[in-house]
Amino acid sequence: MGILDLLFPKTCLGCGKEGRYICENCIDKVKTPKPVCPGCLKSSIDGMTHSKCLRPWGLDGLTALWNYDGVIRKAILALKYKYADEVAKELSNYALAAIKTYNSSFLVPASPAGRPNSYSLVPVPLYWYRKNWRGFNQTEEIGKVVAEGVGWKFIPDLLVRHELKVPQTALKRKERLQNVRGVFALNSSYALNPIPHTLVLFDDVWTTGSTLKEAAKVLKRAHVEKIWGLTLARGIS
Ligand SMILES: [Zn+2]
Ligand SMILES: [Zn+2]
């Protein structure tokens, strides 16, 4: 234990117990949402998009590890602050463990022999106001740990982001989709390289889905064939 731990002991963001930011007791209380189709948000096997909901540039499925609730919500909100590195580290470990035990035909980790499968994880680039105090995108850091842990390639810079005119949080559901239109682009340095066949598009929270859907559209237009949305949490509305 370092001197900083003595001066500022870590306490659980959920219950205040000392030791870590996310205690096991609090994370066990946050439920895993039932898998839903990202098109219609009705239940579907493994979160696969229903065939009638498939769109040419849409997501092929969606997995959210937790409800956006309890200690998970508090931890995701805390990713902007000074102790963000530590919170991100704890969240990464929990996310990795959750993915490894997640019973889904899509989220298949690398084989025991360590042979990576053919997926690549691409984090959704953040808006400036959601980066932390050092300008870091903690979601990207979590995505990296997850990708390495399950043997996926990690491509943090496949997408680039333009600034939004209006913060998403200031808008209603319908306006959000309009607001993010054209906000992402394919990184031009990938234009001549082969684009991955199957991608896991990673973000912290699925709220209306407008951000993930817009990012998926750009990637599918660049000829990515399958895109699965993976988020730490899904908003419960
Ligand atoms: Zn706790
Ligand atoms: Zn559907």
C-alpha cells in the first residue's frame, strides 16, 4: 500500500466500504440486461439483430454487460475524474470476467491454445467533454484490456471523430440520431489497408444507440461485413 492509499483510501463508489472503488458485493447487485435486438430493442437470442430488423449499414447484434445502474453507473461516471485510471482498471477486470462467462455464440474468446480469433475491437471515439482530466479516453483503455484478454485485435484509431454541434445529453432521443450524423469518419490511413471482416464496436453505455449506430454505418460503408455492439452498460428506460 502506498502513501497515497493511506491519505486517500479507496472506498467503494457504491457502498463506501474501504478497499476498492467497485466492491464485489455492489457489482453483484447490478443485473445483466436481457439480450435484445439493437434494431427494435425487443428480446432476441444472444442479442442478435432480428432478420426483419437487419439494415444494410446496421449493427448485427448487441451485448451489454450490465444495466446502467448502481455501482456500474457510478463507476462509468467516475471515469472522467482524477482516480479514473484505478476505476478503469477495476472495471476492465470485471468486464473481462463478465465476457469470459457470458453465454453468447458471438462473444467467443480465443481458443485455449491462445490462437486469436478473427475479431477486432474498435472503441468508439469520445467527444472531448467525455474525456478525463488528462484528455484520456478511459473507455478505450478498458477496450484494450478486454481485447487483449480475449485475444481480439485492438484497433483504437480506425474511426476518427468530428466535434458535435450540440452535446447529446442536451437532446431528445430523436434529435440525437440527427445530431451524430456525419460525426464519424474512417481514418484515412486505413483507406488502402484491408478492413477487418468482423468488428466488435465498443462503447461505455448504450442509451439510445444513436452513437453506435452511426459508427457502425461508417464502418459498413467501408465494407466491414459484421459489426457487433459491445457496451459495458445499457440504459434502463
Ligand atoms: Zn460496495
Ligand atoms: Zn428486432
